[in-house]
Amino acid sequence: MYGLTPLDRLWCQNRFDELRYEGMFTPPSIEGTLHFPGFVGGGNWGGASFDPNSNLLIIKSLTMATVHHLIPNSGGEITLLPNPSAQAVPGAGSQDGLGDPMPGTPYRTANENFLSPLGVPCTPPPWGTLTAVDMDSGAVQWQIPFGKVRRYGITFPDFLEWGTSIIGGPITTAGGLVFMAASMDKQMRALDVRTGEELWQAELPYAGMAVPMSYMADGKQYVVIAAGGNRRTFTEEGDTIVAFALPDES
């Protein structure tokens, strides 16, 4: 368990002790099951990119837990975590908004992030990483915490190495770059595919919670991202497409 203060950590530990958790594949339950990786993690949302020149697979990962409840369709009620920072995922088509119906079963579902009362994940950082895997050996060539946490109007510094909630993923280019946004701090970044070193960044109007794409037009290369934020990462939501052009050769 993790916490910014001893009391914060104690709250997380006490809540963990109340939940059902028997490892990665613990089934959901009425009383509440801890899922780790969580509802949108580790690497399934945003996926990976592959660089054939270096034979590296570049994959993002979100290392956070969620609490998953089953809600009987008989009309029973459930009390979610007494935590103002934890938010239930909005339910599509459910009458009470707590969770999604599951046709053919007597239950609906609801889930929320496993956060402390301070709104910090109860699982230890880094919460978001980017990893390069050698596809010949399976060895990790490099791994970095990705992005900076931004909450309550504050962007926390790089030296904490927390990483950030990631919704989105990377692309790689033939020039040996990894382009990725997907972080809470609204930055679009370019990294060296062989080392993970950050080479460039630019601020977006909203967090780019999507996978970028690259294309050619009139002999010029562009990288474009849908920058719209995402409520699951507590980022402002918008509706913007941003394109970056590589500079002309001199």
C-alpha cells in the first residue's frame, strides 16, 4: 500500500483488508473485489507500437487498481468507497447510473479507482510507464516513468518519478522516434526509440488521451493527435485535433 502520509497509507491498508483479492484473476463480488491491474490497465488501453529497425516493442502500462462491484438487479443498493476523489464509471443504459447491465445475468457492474482520501492511488508509483522490450530476447531494454501527475491545478515535478495515469499509446516512426501524449500534464512527447530519452515536447490544449498517427502530405511529414482529455484521469475535456509538422530539411 502507498500513501503520501502515514494516515493515508493506513486508510488504504484498512480498505484493502476489507476487499476480496486473491491475485490477478479474482472474480468480481457484491462486497467489492480489488482488480490489479485495474479497469483500464496495464497495457491493454492504448496498446503498443513496434520499431522494425531496432526490433523493439514499445508498450505503455498503467499500474493502478480498481474496485469492482456486482450489483443485484433486484434493486439492491451498494455503497461505494467513502472517498470524494473516487468516481464510479458512468453507466450506459443503467437506470440508476451506478453501472452497466450484463444481459443474461442477475447483476450489473460498477467500478471505481482505488484511491486514498487524498485522491492518490493506493498502489505505489510509478503509475504510468513506457517500456521497450527486445523482441529477440524478451529483455527490457529501457523503462521510464511516463508523464507528470497533474491534480488540483498542480503539476508535480519529474524527480518524483511517479509517472501518470495513461489513456492512449505510442507510435514509432522510421526516424527512430516514439511519439506519445496520453498523460495528465497535456504534453505531447518525442523519445529516442533506442534509449527512451526525451527529445522534444509540446503542450496541447487538452490532454491527448489517444494514440497519435503520422502521415505524409505534399512531401511533408505530420504527426496528429486527438486532444480531448478524459474524466477518468481528472483532466479537462475538450474537442481538438492538433497536428505537428516536421521541419523542412536545411
